[in-house]
Amino acid sequence: MNDLIEKLRQRFEEDFATITGMESWKAVRDKYLARESGVITTELKKLRDLPKDQRPAFGQAMNQLRALAEERLQEKYAAAKAAELTAKQRHIDVTRPGFPFALGSAHPIKKLQAEIEQAFVKLGFQVMNLHEIEKEYYNFEALNMPRNHPARDAQDTFYLDETMLLRSHCTSVDVHAMETILPPIRAVTTGKVYRRDPADATHSPMFHQVDVVVVEEGITMGDMKGMLEAFLKQIFHPNIQMRLRPGFFPFVEPGAEVDISCIFCSGKGCPKCKQSGWIEILGAGMVHPKVLRMSGLDDSRYSGFAWGLGIDRVAILKYGVDDIRLFFENDLRFLKQF
Amino acid sequence: MKISLEWLQEYVEIKESPEKLKEDLSMIGLLVETIAEAPGTSVLEVEVTSNRPDCLSYIGIAREVAALYRRPLKRPPQQEHLHAASERIPYRIEVRDEDLCPRYVALVLDGIRVGASPAWMHRRLEAAGMRPVNNIVDITNYVLLEMGHPLHAFDFDLLRGGKIVVSRARPGELMETLDGVQRELDGEMLLINDGEGSVGIAGVMGGLNSEISLSTTRVLLESAYFNPTSVRRTSKKLGLSTEASYRFERGADWENTVPAIARSCYLIEQLAGGSIAGSLQDVYPGRKEPAKIRLRQKNASALLGVELSGEFIESTLRRLEFAVEACGKDTWNVTCPTYRADMELEADLIEELARFYGYQNIPATLPPSKGVGSHSPVYGIEQAVREILIGQGYSEAVNLSFALEPDHADFAPLHGERIAIKNPLTEDTQYMRTALAPGLVRSAKRNFNYDQHLVRLFEIGKVYGAGPDGSPVERNVLGILGTGGFTDQNWVNPAAEYNFFHLKGVLAALLNGIRIRSFEIVPTDEVGWLNSSESAVLKINGEAVGVLGAVSVPLDEKYKLRQPVYLAEIDFERLLPVAFSPISYEPLAKYPSVKRDMSIVVDRDLAYQNIRQGILELAIPELTELDLIDIYEGEKIPAGKLSMTLRLTFQDREKTLTVDRVQGFIDTVLSYLSNTFKAGLRSL
């Protein structure tokens, strides 16, 4: 009897030693321990054929053998499982390039345009993006630039006929805002403007502007400075400095030229700012009383400010673009950089 | 205006360095662009805005410097007595068109020796950018620069009638100006005549016939005030801008006419040896009054946002030579100098106060918010479209809004006439674009030229046309362009060429992304610039809102594209009312769905849309999805046929579907396909 058990044990140990993975582990387990056909199970079933007095000892010995087999198998389970999982892994060269999913890019000017609009909406402004084909009246007369005004020289304009033109600035929208909104007015417009400038590195017959108008009771030039500063810091950098100088635009009085500290040299002086430390960035001022009146507003009750700046110019400064024409050529080598 | 510091010192003391002066002038509105070094002096390039003609002179700049540094202004010597001891040369001044010439002052000198002007004058004129000619011409130029008032000297012996007549030209009249150009005049241009004919264009340029020469001994000096609008119109029309016209059109000082002539007389007597032979004549029929403006301290403080003292207001204005007279509490009547053509309203005076208070000293404040901001109506959809397309690999383009002559015919839009520009710059700016397609195609071509053949672009921009009543209409349009490989060549998947279905797919993804749920893309052959067999119309609620397809073969050749280019052009504004349909949550199905694939063999030219439409019209409620997952054409099926593999997804929201029910649905579909299209299952 003991021989039989010892032989069984030896056979189990031999088979056990062959286990290399989950498959052979399962085969050994089933060979010895399967409920119906396992070697140990089958031997145990022979118990009832033995004489009664031998049964307890045989049973005990066989049960010990079964416990031993179970214990040994259990020990090996983790290693066998690990070997199985390892076998399932795929082997690849992770240094090969990933799939070339394409990602496009936003146009730098359009992106800035959206950012600017977003900034003003947060400041409580209404975005009014109106038509580019404009009546001469709104582009000039209503802005205190009658026919033959010298200031018109700076804005050589495309005309469609005697009275219609391509707006030469977004300021025309300020007039529409003042005509249609009851104060308090906080309106901003962004869009394309046109001038008869032959295209070169710094000129394009089409470019983009943002124009802002605020009209309320009690608006001061200090308010204009405060809002300008908030806006310029948001668009450029929180650390930039701003300065206002007297300037002339027929539709504002007092008028101002607005400079920011040079973003290339932080105001120390470099070729880009002609060593001055400042870069002229926009024109601003308190809405001219005549403009208020022509727009149907009482200039003794309301005051306001307006300013306008070139979005392309901001992009040129922000990204160091050296030729404005690049914005309108749609060369992917350019666009992909934004 | 070029300002030499050596010369400027003549009128005001300057202790500051050129750099300091540059900074200080800029901060009171006289922007100094650069400082140049000239022999013995520094020259400031001062940018004078068009509202300040008074600063187009040395005295004008000196006046600002004097006011800024609180120093006295030194005026140059002039001849105080402008009368001839005996009228050796009688002459007559006749102003016929007073509206264009409110004041005309003249003086005649004789005994003049024309020659070179002295070295110091040469140096100063050259530093200011002027070319010396002879002492008489140089003196008029010198006084122009010094005092800002344009003068003209005629050779009196060349004035044929011995008189000056100021009147409008005869239409079509010809005259040769000092620059030797023959000019044709119109009836609105003001001329200076000598009784026989024209000798100068008023305020613009003198005539060659009365030019000062080395033999000149007798001179008539003119110092006039001409109507600014008239001078500007004449100058523009003739395309002739001069130092004189530049000042007259911005507004000269009518009170400066006599001082300017007195100063010139002094210099001529000193440098050219002449003396007065015909007394000063001053034709000044209607006296022009200086501007008078009421200024209130309260208004000034309110507009600037700073408290200004009465003392500051009075002293600032007085330093700038305004006459200030108190009238009531904190209110003044201010009489403006006549050289300040820009003074009209209280706000103009307030700007003077702000200039000298210093813009930099006004504290920045923020007005309290009065409401909630709002975006433009297209903002939301534009941003969404931009994000989706960028995510799909398309880059945003911006093309100029102009169009070339052939664009309209090549890329005929769905509707409308084009708008022409009356004064185009070049042939590139003759028309406003009626479609985005031409610009996008040219952009693609540009990229091809730089060896970039995989191009994905989109543009959201306006197109322009004439409305039914002829008035201009602007519409926002979305253009999408795709060409080249579907992806860059890569090792993961074999290269595929971009085709119609990529464009159609991105359009469908875009419409889904902006929650436009129901749309149709139906074949069309009506778009001339697209291949008729590769083009479709996008319809929403039965209405055409855009087109998509492959650029036609003739255009392909014309633009030398050499690779298929796919384009979509969508009327952006028509998407607005249907985009962003409300989101309504549908509970998730509790029971599993069943998918079945079937390969059917049909005639090659049967459109998939017919099959799909027909199956959907069977109205099997459990059929939730129908997809075309494969197409096969080849040896394994009869010629003229193709095999489509359809994937049908069934779902019953109430209970689990049984195999028998699904088979029932499949049988229904198959018998429909067989009866309607003679389609049979493909035998494997």
C-alpha cells in the first residue's frame, strides 16, 4: 500500500517538475485531481474495495497525498499564471513613429480676434460685427471727417460708387453703435478693413481692426486709461507698461496715441522700437462732441471714449512676423506654427 | 517737419539735451521720430498732426517749447514801416473771389540784387531739407519755415499789367508752373493773374512766367490767406503738393500775413539790398474773428477725471497765448490765437489742459460695469466649426476679399451679381469675391509649389454680391478644401488618397458636431466648377445650403493643380438657425442589440441612397442603424454588378430580441431588395 502511495507521489513529483506554464499546470492538476478521472481521485475511489481494517490508514495516506498535491500545485499557480500572461503579451518596437493624426491650426489673426472679443465680453461689452461695405457718411462724415478733410489723406479708400466704399477703419461701427444703442453703450467690433495701399512687407490692402466705444454719463479719460491698460495687459503681457501721448484723430477730443513698452527689449531700447523703448500700438480718445451729436446723443449729458487698433499689427508684434502678406497667403509652413 | 536745434535756439532758450527735448515734445503731442546729426546741430524729425498747422514752423515749435519750459519766446526782427517814402511803383491788387481768398497782402520792393543767400541761411535751409535757390526765393522759404506762412515773390517786371488779380480760372485754361509742367486748370481753381494772364496757382505754386531770376530787380511779395478746402481740392486735383499747399490746406493764420511780409521785407533789405517801392496793400474785406470758447472748470475735470485748479487752467492757457477772461465762478471766456485753426469747442481747450497736465498724470480708473456682455450671433457656431475642423486636421485660411476678373466666371456662385471696385489698386483688387473657392484653390496651389501636397484648409469669411435691389449684400461662407494623401505616408496603414468621401465625411462630422441632425447630400451636376460626376448639394430641410465636390477638370488644367482637389462651400448663415438643436436625453437600452451583415449583389449604377432610403421606408422600428461597410466589384461576381455589404443593427427597447424575430426582419429586407432592385444575396 505504501509502495503504491510512494509510487504515486513520485509520479506526481515527476509530472509536477514538467510544469512550465498554465497549460501544463492545468494538465497536471487534472491528471491527479480531476473529480471523475484524476489519478488520486480514482485511487481513493478504490477505498471501498479494501478490507475494512486497512481502509482508515489507506484513506488517511491518500488524503495526505491529495493535500500535498494541492499544496504543491497552489505554490506553483502564481508562477504559471505569470508565465501565461507573459506569453500573451505582444512584442513591438515602441520607438517607431505613432500614427500621423493630423491636427490643423487656427489662423493667428482669427485666433486673436476671438480672444479679443472674449476679453471684451468679459468686460461687459456687446460685440457688434457689422458690414464691411459702408456708406461714405459712416466712414468719414459722421466721424467728423468731412470731404476735403486732410485726415482723409491717411486713409486712401476703395470706392464702389459715389457713396459706398469699403470701410477704411472699424470706427464706422462705433457710429452705428451710438445710433442704435441707448446709453450706457459698451460696444466692440472686430473685422476686416481696406485701404488702397499696395501690398508690401508692412502694408496690405486688407487688414483687421478692433474698435471699441464706451458712452455713458460721467465717463472720464481716466476710465479710458484704465480700460486700455486692462486690455493691453491681457493681450500682450501683464508686465507691459503703457503710456498715452496727445494725438490727433478727428473723431476724438482729447485724442491720444497709445504706446506699450517694447515687448522685444522690455523697454530698454532696441532696433525694433528705434531705441525708444516704446512701440506705438493704437489710437484712442474721448468721443468728439460733434460725433456724439451727429449720432443723436446729447453731448452735454454723455461722454465716452473710443479706440481702435490693428489686429494684424498685434499679431506681427506678438509672434515676430516680419511680413504682413504671410497672413493672407495660407502657406501651411506658416499656418502650422500657430 | 525737420527742426534744427541751432535754429530753434533763435526763438527760445533750450537747456535740455536733444534726447530730453525729444521725449518732452513727444509727450505734449509733437512726436519726435528721430534725431539726426547735421553740421553744427542736431535735427529733430517732428511729426506734426494735421490739426496743428501752427506747428509747421520754427516759431510754432518754439511756442510749445516756451510754454512747456515756462520760458519767453523771442521773436525775430521785422520791418516795422511797410510804407514807401514815395510810391515809386504804383500797383493794384484786385481780389475778385473773396470766398477763396479772404485776405491778400502785397508789398513791392526795388533795387534788389539777386544772388546767393548767405552761408548761415543755406545751412539752415539745408538742415530743414530745402534746396537753396537765390536770396529772394530763399528768404520766402526761410520765412515759410520760420513763421509757417507761405509767401510768393513775383518778378514785378514780368507782371504784364502791373497788377494782381485773384480770381477763379477759366475751365480748361493752361499754365506752366515753376516746375516746368504745363497744367490744365478747372473753373474752381483759384489763380493769381497779372491782368493779362495767369502767373500762379493760388496757394500751390507760382508760374514759370514770373519767376525770380538773376536779372530781377523789382519784386512783388505776396502773403495771402487762401481758403483751405479750395487749396486742398486744387492740390489733389493737380496731384501737386507743395510746402505752401500743405500749410494752406491745413489752415494758415490770416493774422500772420502782415508779420510774414514784414519779416521778409526786413531780410530782403538786409540781404538783397532792396527797399520798399510800393506800400503795403492789405485786401481784407471781411474781418475774420478769432474763436471764442466758454470753458468751465467742472467740464474739464469731469472729462479728464482729475480736479484741475483755476490757477492751472488760467496759467496754462495764457502760456499758450490764449486770452483768458474770468466770467462767473470757475468759468472763463477764452479767445483763441488765430493760428490755432483747431480750436472750436470746449473739448479742444480741455485737450490743451490735458496736454500740459500730462496724459501720464491722469490716473487710470475702471468704470463700473453696467451690464452683461454678449457675443455676435455667429460667434458660437464659428468657434465650434473652427474647433471641429482644426481637430480634423484642417488649418484656417484667410484670403483677401478681392477677386480677379476671371474668378466670377470660373467659380460661378449659386446666386448674385458681383461688386466692382471703382478705383482698384491693381488687377488683383478689381472685384469683391463672390466665392471662397478661388482663394482656397490658389492657396492650395501655392502650397503645391512649395512641395506641400497634403493640404487641408478651411476659411470662414464673407462673400459679396449685389442684392435684388442692387444694394450690396455680405454673407458669411464656410469653405473647406482637401487634397493629397488622407494622412501623411506612414508605416501603420497604407497610404490612401483624399477623395470625395473624406470631404463628405468631414462635413457630416461637422454638422453632427454643431447638432444639425437632419441633412441630405444629394448628387448634382449643376455646379460648373465641380466635376459633374463628383459633386453634390448639401440640403437642410429641403433647401440647398452648399455644394461639395471635386474641382472640375478644366479648372484643374487652368490652375495646373496636377492632383485632385476637393472643395466644399457652405452658406454659413443658413446653418445658424438650425444649429445647436436642443439636447434631449434618450434612456440607454436595457437589452442587447443584434448586428447582422448581409452582402447583396446589385446593378453597378444603382445608387446606395436608393437602397438605404428603401430599407428605412420599410419602417422596421427595431432597425436602429444601417451602415454600408464594404463594397466589392470583381471576378467573384457578374460583370456590371457590385456587391454591397450592409450592416443592420436591431434593437428592441422592451425585450431581448429572439433569433427568429431578427431573421424575420432580415427576410423582410431581403425580399424588399429582391423585389425592388433584383438584388440577391452574394453566394460565397
